[in-house]
Amino acid sequence: MQPKTRHLALGAVIGVLAFILIALVVVIWVAYSGAYNVSATQGHLPFVRWTLETTMKNSISDRAESVQAPSLSESMVTAGATPYKSMCAHCHGGPGEEQSEWASGMLPEPPHLPDVISEWKPSEVFWLAKHGMRMSGMPAFGPTHSDDEIWNITAFVMQLPGMTEETYASFDTESSGEHGH
Ligand code: HEC
């Protein structure tokens, strides 16, 4: 290597190290100073929101690719209704049912599932319900529920977009598998 090229290479290495050092100092400063507002009453900055949402969508679709979805039967839909109503509806609502008042104070606010679920595949809903989503308030049901139970809920959730209020209301909240904890 010529002395000049060596100088350039050394300069580049020092530049990169300085950049990493400054980035570290900024991260540590943000963490310790309390300057970042974590409240749920103020939304994320647009670029933070874009990063989080895009990361979330791609992370879930990527991981759900290895999930083998069973064919979702009518009996699974029925079996999934009660657990959906007792474990998901206070955050996500249902046909003719609003989310609980407290859930509207969450950030991100849990979406009304009948409106958004057509954007998701069954394997993705299953993956999401099983593993949850860190730092969002979406719980993981995998540690407490079997895959079969989560597939039942998934089968029910996939029916939500076309479901009438009457059909939704006709599913019993008391009977079948899930007992309130
Ligand atoms: C404590 C509230 C809460 C409960 C209970 C809950 N979720 Fe969620 N859920 C969330 C939040 C918050 C998000 C993230 C919304 C976001 O980031 O846009 C979410 C996201 C989702 C999404 C992705 C929707 C989208 O387009 O953003 C699905 C599907 C979902 N939940 C299904 C379920 C199912 C099924 C259950 C019940 C087994 C459930 N959730 C229970 C809060 C909850």
C-alpha cells in the first residue's frame, strides 16, 4: 500500500469509529436524560411510526411463512368465538361491539379487527396471536394456550369482516373451552 492510500484508509476507519461513538453518546444521552416522551397521549414522530409499522408487518409476514395453516372448519370458528370474546374483544371489538374504553387510551391503539383483518393471512394472525408483539400491548397467547386453541381463534377472526352483529351476538360467551380467569 502507498503511504497516501494508507492515510486514506486510516482516515476512513477513524471516521467510522467517531460516527459510532457519537451515535452511542446520543443513544445514552436520550436514555438517561428523560428527553424522549414515552407517553401514550402523544403519537410517535412520523419516521419512527413508519419504521415501527413497516418493521412489524415484515417481521410478522416473514416469520409466518413457515407456519402451516390447517384448513379452517366451521367447528373451529364456533370453538374460537368464546375465547375471542373473552380475550381479544375488549381490545379489538367485533361486529357491533366497540373496544373497552381503556383500550382506546392505548398507543398504538388496537385496531377494530373486522376492519383490518382482511390485510392478514391466517398464518399471520396465528403467529401474531401466539407470539404477541413486544412494546405494543398485543399479548402473546402461546405461553398459555395450545396451537389448536389459537387456530380456533384464528378461524373465528378470519370470519369477522363479513359477520353480522346478530351472528356475532349469537355466539355464547359462557360455554365452550375458555373460562374467564
Ligand atoms: C391488551 C389489548 C390487546 C389484546 C387483549 C389483544 N390484542 Fe391484538 N393487538 C393489540 C395491539 C396494541 C396491537 C398493535 C396495533 C398496531 O401496532 O397497529 C394488536 C394487533 C393485533 C393484530 C394486527 C392488526 C393490525 O392490522 O394491526 C391482530 C391480528 C391481533 N392483534 C389479534 C389479536 C387476537 C386474535 C387477540 C386475542 C387472542 C388479541 N389480538 C388480543 C392489543 C391487544
